[in-house]
Amino acid sequence: MTTGSSALAARIAARLDAPIDPAVAAFAEALAHAAGARAVLFYGSNLRTGSLDGVLDFYVLLPGTQESAIWPTISYHERPHEAEMLRAKVATMRLATFARAASGVSTDTTIWARFVQPSALIWAEDDAARAEVIAAIAAAATTAARLAAAIGPDSGTAEDYWRALFRATYKAEFRVEKSGRENDILSVNAEHFAGLLPLAWEAAGIEAVQDGMILSPQLTPAERRRVLGWWARRRRLGKPLNLVRLIKGSTTFEGAARYAAWKIERHTGMPVKLTPFRERYPLLAAPQVLWDLREHRRRQRNAA
């Protein structure tokens, strides 16, 4: 491991060791044992705020190498805690697949773009699993930083490069984000990103000249072309791959009916009765639920 890689890994390890609410940690451990996991990552807005409200976001990373063709598998879970119910959306995949995606070897863009952002290693089976996750998150940072150097300006602040990166990756994915989402990511996670880019460039073998706040990555024309060629293929495949995952998720999302019922009641105030049919066939049940929601809103308007 180079000096740059060691420095980045040390930073990543410290960040992954963020303090977590014991209730969230207990939820993660229960998910890990139920799945036979190697490790569990926690991420999203609840990591930043420490809130137990809404939906907690976990990645459960499994042993082995045999992965489903379209990953991850998404599921919804609930866990009682004191007088409230904790809710979680869980993405499950092999740790080996996660590490491969983080390194940029696969065509996926979601893992390294997501996990260059803050996350916490909330549970690990042993020290070896923890080391594997740290290495994967460090790889995600170097993959993202390498692309940022290629598509960003010749010289600029670290925020200029991260901004260029997130704009590009959001455009490549089949998702709807409001304009300026990259600015939100950087502003709410300023401490996380402070000083990260030079370390990630060093680990990636990219020299950079720094003049105050201004950075200038020293990419050769050949290296820039190589990185841009690497990105062009992933950009072309990004939306189709994301669409396939959405289609898979719509039919294999374990607990989808409970998740949808909770979301509808939370946002509209309309309770949704969960029948065995709705639990088993959420897509077939959707038209009736949407009709009920329409009538609920009509009654609310008439009562106003």
C-alpha cells in the first residue's frame, strides 16, 4: 500500500467509525445476523441528522461471490423501539460485488458515486470484513476522484471538481433529482469532503498542484482520454441499467406493500389496510389503493 493509499484508508476508517444511535446499531446487527452478513453500512440523511424518523438506509453485504444478475436486492423492514417503530430500506448484495463496483471495474456507477459520500460501518463480522469494507470505500473515493479530475476544470476548488462529478453521475442515472442537488450534497456534508479530494488523487496516483484553495490535477492528455473513454461507456449504460433495476425492484421489493402503505399514510393521512392479497401482489393492488387515495383527497377538499 502506498503512502497516499494508507492516508486515504486511515481517513476512511475514521469516518466509517461515526457514532451511531444504539437503536440503529441494534437494528443493523439484527439484519446482519438474519442475512448471515459480513458487514452492514448505514448511510443517508438519518446518518447525518441522527434522527430515527423516516426510513433508515442500510447496505447489507454478504459473503461469497455468486451474485444475482441484477443487484442489489431491496427490502423493507420494521423493528419496534420503545414507543415507536423504526423503519428501514435495505439493499443487499455480496461484499465482493460491492468492492468490485466501488473500484470502477464494473459498469455500475451507483456504488462509487454513493459511497464517496458519508457512510458508517455500523456492523462487521470481524476485522477482515472491516478491512475489506474500508478498502472498498477508499476505492470508491479514488474512482470518483479520478473521474472528477478528468471532467472537472483544469484548475479549481475541490468543490468545483466534486460538483462536476455529481452533475455527471446524476445525469447518467435513471432518476429524478432537482437541479442543484450536487450543491446540497456538498453543503450538508462539507466536513466529510474537506480535504478528501487531494488524498483520493494521491491514492489514485494523480499529482496535483495546489495554490491556496485552487487545485490543478496533472493529468496527461492520454490519461484524460482513457478516463473519459471509461466514463463514456458507463454513461451510456447508466440509464438502461438503472431502469432494469427499477423494474426488478418493482416485482421483488420484499415488504413493498408495507413500505408503500406507510409512505401513503405518512404523506396523506390515509390509512391503507394491508390484506394478504395486497401483501402478496402489491402491483395488482395498486389501482384500488390509488382510487381510494383519490377519493380520500376529494373528501378532504370537500371538507375544507
